[in-house]
Amino acid sequence: MPHRYIKKILDAKVYDVAIESPLESAHLLSHRFNNHILLKREDLQPVFSFKLRGAYNKLAQLSGIAKEKGVIAASAGNHAQGLALAAQKLGVKATIVMPQTTPEIKVNSVRAKGAKVVLKGDAFDEAAAHAQMLVKEKGYIYIPPFDDEEVIAGQGTVGMEIMWQHTSPLHAVFVPVGGGGLIAGVAAYIKYLRPDVKVIGVEPEDSNCLHAALKAGKRVTLPEVGIFADGVAVKQIGKAPWEVCRQYVDEVVLVSTDEICAGIKDVFEDTRSIAEPAGALAVAGLKKYVAREKIQDQNLIAIVSGANMNFDRLGYITERTEVGEEREAILAVKIPERPGSYKRFIQALSRRNITEFNYRYCDATEAQIFVGVQISSGLEERKELVGALEEKGYSVLDLTDNEVAKMHIRHMVGGHSPALINEKVFRFEFPERPGALMKFLMAFGARWNITMFHYRNHGAAYSRVLMGAQVNDDEVAEFRKMLDTVGFRYWEETNNPAYKLFLGA
């Protein structure tokens, strides 16, 4: 299988627009993890992403007649910008269908490169369906983002460069995975030349289409995918990439949102550049692999795949980074409601730095506080901290891994409502665009009383809401039916301990 791709990769026409991206030593990461870690800087491409390689190679291989018809793609980001620049370079008319939720900075970037932008739907699937309709109507040539041999060959030039840039012994190359075009091209080339080098994919825990396929032994379609790392939010690995990946990818490492945020910080500290979430995926996976395998003095490469980051996401990422680095513990602690309690609690922390402290009076005997505490060595230290506090008589609940606590509760600790009955709590995600919040609220009508509401938009295509409503037990089924009709993703959080401790009746 890789033999067929080798010639395609060697013949790939990418350097009319793409650069040979540098392979840079990450000195701080290397020192921290006792390995020689290098970063393949695809974030330095003209469109700040590797996607330019595959798009240009596919376009360059088209016949003159095909180019005259014009090309089309559906994309919310990097593939769109790569194809727009490729088409501009080759003098081909390009149409890009983007979801209406696409941030304006990306829409403007595509338009600035001469492509026509069509905004359609709330998500990629709707945009892709509209693109296929235009293919039938207008005769455009569809340029896929990953499921195509010429696209894979273009992305494979990343692996080719790594092999000629790093001739020393190499333990592993870590590759971010979305639809699989990049990892397929990289694996095909590296495994052909140096089969001893591990090719390791990295995916978000909530967007793990290759991991699921390898486990099942066949391509599977995920029922839903997380959207934080939007550049890799793909429900099914591509058919062509799968044929390569199932044979030549050694394993897939899964990472959390917090670990991705920590990876963004790591890239910044070594390069002073800000990777997008998908761009820092490989670094997060590399760190997790090193911790698991306890390897030292090895050469390890992570591909930093892109840097198309919305500026207004940085606050959210910063907020989550310390947890991802396992340098912050988030705790719910009961302390006596009497003078001097705060001082005694601070003393019990043994001079640890407090990163956050939230409290509101509720009860005459006990106070429930939400506290962030700086730590340095992860889960074991968290357990030691909780144990030490419990030994001093405190009731402690570790909320460090609780999504509701991190996303909502820490911003809205305001006290309980003793008179409130039958409150049911739900967490939602809905597409972010002008008027979306109003549409969300209007969808619920006036039958059920809204008792709590917290909305967060952190610069992504989707926003998050935590909402409480008074729903009698015999109405729950009907309420859920209404939620299903509204059509937004949701999770019930009525029994979430963070909610019950700080906001419940």
C-alpha cells in the first residue's frame, strides 16, 4: 500500500505555494520530559496550516478542462483557506461553502484570496450537502479535505520533509488526526523508508474516529463529535486514509480538552506562537505518551499542524490550561460558618497558592466554598491534598474533572434557593451566530419557568449554556421531548455534585 503513495508524494506539486516548514527543537519541553522533542512547524505555512499542501496538489493534478469548470469545497477553516490560495495561484475559480457559524475572520480570509464564499447551515454536514448540490447544478469539481489520494500525497510531503530533516535515530512521530489525510500521507512515507519509527495518531477524547475504527477493525461513524478542536471534528475517518492507517499507524493517543489547552501553552512557551487546538493536539499526545511509557533520551517529533486561532478563544484556553497541566486542583470544601474559619482553612493548605476562591453565605452552621489550589505533580498530589484536608476534619470533593464545575459553576457561585422545588438542570451546546441566544430562549416558550441561566461564548462555533427549569416529575418525559424538538445537544446535570453543592435547592 505505501509503495503507491511514495511516487505520488515525491511527485507532489506543493512547493509553488507551500514552504518546507522548519523542524525546531523544543528546548523547554525537552528539558521537562527528559527527551529530545522537536516540532514540525506547519503553522508557519502561508495559510497557517498544512492543508495548503493537499489542496494545491489536488488542484495542480486536474486537467485543463476540469480547471475551467471551477472547483468547490465545504470547509469551516483550514481546507477552505488552503484551497482558496491554491486556486488563486493557479487561476482557477473557487467556491467555498462554509457553515454560518464560521468565525468572520476565516470567512474574510477566504474572500481575500479571491474565492466565492457561500454560507449554509449550522454545521459542516449541512455545508457539505449544499456543496454536493452545487456540484450537480454547476458542474464544479469537488476538492475533498482528506479522502483523496492526491490530497493524501500532498500532505505526505510533511513526512518526506521530516525524513530528510532528521536523519538521526527517531522513536516516534506524533500526528493530529481529523479525517486522516495528514497521518495517512505521513505514515505511508515514513513506514516505507524507516519502518522502525512509530507513527502515532492523536485525537480528542470526544472526536476519536480513527481510534474507534482501529478498535472495531473497520470504519465507524461517531454519533457526535466534540467541537473544541474544530480542525479535527470529523465523525468518520476517510476511506482512502483508512486503508493506510489500519496497516501503518502504530496507535492513537486520546487527549482531553484541558490537555489540548496545556499543549497550546507548551507550544507558545517554546516558540512564542499560538497554535490552534487541533494544531497543539500532537504535543498533548506526545506528553501523554511519554508519561505513560516513561521513556527518556529519545528523539520525538510532534507536528504543529495549524495556527488559525480566534483571538477571543484565548481567555477560555488560559482558564483551562492549569488544569490540563495538572497544576491546579478544583475543590468543593465545607468549612464552619464562624469567625476565623477562612484563616484556619488557608493554614491547612500549607502555604499552597490559591488560584480561585468563591463563596456565598447560605447556612448558619456551614459554608460551602469553591476553591482552586495550585499543585505541581498531578493526580497523586491532588489525592494527597484532599487526604490532608480530610484529616483536618474538612469535607472535600475533588471537582477538577467536572465539566459543569469548570465551564459554569466557577463563574456563577451565587448561593442556593431554599424555596425552589422541582428544578431540573441541563447543559446545552448550540451554534453561535447573531441572534442564536434569542432563538435558543424563544424555543422554550412559556410553559416551564426558567430558574437559572448561564451562557458562555468562548470564541468557538458553538456556545454553552447551563439552564435550570421548574419541571414536575410527571412532566420530565414531555420536557425532554420538547428539548429533542429544539434540536440542540444537551445533557442533564440535575445530579451533578457541583450543581448540588453550590446552586441546588
